[in-house]
Amino acid sequence: MSVKESYELAKKQYEKWGINVEEVLDQLKQVPISIHCWQGDDVGGFEVNKGELSGGIDVTGNYPGKARTPEELRSDLEKALSLIPGKHRVNLHAIYAETNGEVVERDQLEPKHFENWVDWAKEHGLGLDFNPTLFSHDKAADGLTLSHPNPEIREFWINHCIASRKIAEYFGKELGTPTLTNIWIPDGYKDVPSDRLTPRVRLKESLDKIFEAKIDEQYNIDAVESKLFGIGSESYVVGSHEFYLGYALKNNKLCLLDTGHYHPTEMVSNKISSMLLYSEKLALHVSRPVRWDSDHVVTLDDELKEISLEIVRNDALDKVMIGLDFFDASINRVAAWTIGTRNMIKSLLNAMLVPNEHLKQLQEEGNFTERLALIEEFKTYPFGAIWDYYCEQMGVPVKEAWLEDVKKYEKDVLSQR
Ligand code: RNT
Ligand code: ZN
């Protein structure tokens, strides 16, 4: 049976429930996923005086073929993008600047250091998102940046964040789609603090200074990302969830929720509806924590499906900015992007192919038997046939066929590095 024939049969089953599959696929096409560039080189970046990865995050594995130059990284991204249905975005970090062999301090970065990325994004019809990099640097060696007791260190990072927002503004202007600039800092303490407040007061002041710099919101949207703990900041993180939730609401910034940044049984899916009641928009770093914030490649697991259900059934596709954040160096990195991003899109499709209105109604009526029965039955509806057809329509490989492309790319390109 052809992909199309399977699709037609599957479609009928969804239509019985009033789901317009063609409309669903049209809608799915419009949803951009922000693909993080840092999966391609283990969060390395291209700084001339590049040091070790720090900030309490870690990449394990030694799979050959990691991108060593901006050209290699872009080529790898292009390969992955050719295997992922839809038009998406690429998420950059400040350490991916191109400075022509010149040492440029992070507080001195300018739009011109990202011209190649912008040209490339234009060529491929991609939006760009951005992050200042407040780790892997001498001035972050104490594990403190924007909350550091030393005002000079704080100043340096404040200026880096302002420079980053200007770069993002330039992206947004050039590409005609606003850039999300996300601030994440590693600040925290390994051991029990004797003062939790003072670093938070300083972080708040630093953020105020960063956002004082006027940047056109038409081109740049600011987000702040909280965290629960990091390696070396197990006992205390300055930028906790409550810290940023309060800051974002009061200052009209976006909260960015990373799915690896909460207690193991605390689910981001359960936060979306609450947060959207008080904030117009929300950003996500979809990741997969395995026992800790391990940043494994996103799989089509229950939590991913639940996140997408929350976005879809609350009509929040244009309110939740979906970005990915994982880094696995133990497998082919192009495959990692492809698997994770395809899964993100699959989960959205899955959520769109559920009779959400009917299920809401059942709950309102107190009919929990039918609610549970239908939720469970829909798990084995022929969603795969719709996904395959979508891939075919979008001109990307169907099912696992993409793996052949990756293998060939590994043989021809990655293994030659
Ligand atoms: C770290 C945060 C942060 C980073 C990236 C590289 O725990 O999740 O988002 O992963 O900025
Ligand atoms: Zn993150």
C-alpha cells in the first residue's frame, strides 16, 4: 500500500471524529521549531581563545565528525533541515560569532560578526534566535556572572547581554521575523548558601540594566530561563523558577521553561496553562532529562506528547515559542537533530489528531470513564500514516529512510573531518 493509500484510510478514521486532517497538516506547516545550533559541536562555538565548556552543563560522548568551523556547522544544519518537514528557525549562541581570527571580547560583539549567519538564514528562509553566552569564559570561572559580587564582572556580562540584544535586533530586522533572545546564566552555589537574597538582588539589578537598553520589540523579544540546579551549583541557583517568573511578569518579559530544569516529577506540561493565563507568551527549551538535567535527545515520550497537547488544545501555537535544547555527543549529531526535531513535530501532529474539544466536553460533564477510554484508544489510532504522508508532501524522507541520508553524509563528509 502506498503512503497515500494508508493516509486516505487513516484520514477516514479521524474524520469520523470531526478532525479535518488536511487543515491539521496546513496548520502544522506553520509551526516553526527553533533548532539549537549547539547540538552540532557540543556547545563549543568558534571563539579564537575558546576554553572548556563550563557553567555546570556537560556534553558526554566522542562520536566522530563534530563541526569545527561555521561552514561545517551550517552544512550539518542544512543536512538535518533537509530531513525535517517544515520551515524552521536556528538558535545561535554568542560564541558562534565569526571574528576572522581576531579576538573579540564578548562585550564587544557586533552584528557584523554574525553577517554570515544572517546571509545563510536568508538563503534558506530561516528565522534566527539568539542567546548571550555567560559560560565557558574566564569571567564566569567562579560560577557567577550577572550576580557576581564584583561590579566589574557584572558590568562585563551586562554589556555582553546588551550587545547580544542588539545583535538579535539586527537578525529580526534583516530576516523579517522577531528574534527570541534568551538569557540563561549558570550562577549558583555548590553548597548551602548563607545568603540567598543578596545574589538575587544583584541579578535583578543586572537584568534591569540589560533591559534598560532600548531595543525594538518588533525585532527582538527577550526571555529569561530559570534552572533548579547545575553541576557545581547543586544547592542554590540564583535564577530560580520563582525568581524569573516574578521578574518576567513584572517586567513584561517571557519566561523560558526548559523541560530539564525542574524536579524530576514536576512537569512543564502542567505549567503552560497557568503561565499563559498571566503572560501572553511563553518560550520552551524542549529537552529530555534522564535522572538529571542531562539534555538527552528528545524522544516521543509521554511528557513531550503532553506538552504538545497543552499547546494545541489551549490554542496556544502562536503563544508558545518552541525551541529545542539537547546535546548528545555519543551519537551522530546530524541524526540527533533530526530525531529530536522530527519528534517535536510528530508530537504536535499527534496532539492535533485528538478530538480535543470532545474530550474537554466529557470532562465538563464529569464523564471520566469515557475521557480515559478515548484518550487511551487514540494512542493507537493510525497517526503514523498521517505523519508519513506529511513527510512525503513536504519533500522529506518517509519513516526511517532519512537514516540512509545521514549514513551517506557521515561517510562522505563527517568521517573525513
Ligand atoms: C543550561 C540551559 C541553557 C543551555 C544553552 C546552551 O542548563 O538549558 O539553555 O543549555 O544555553
Ligand atoms: Zn535550556
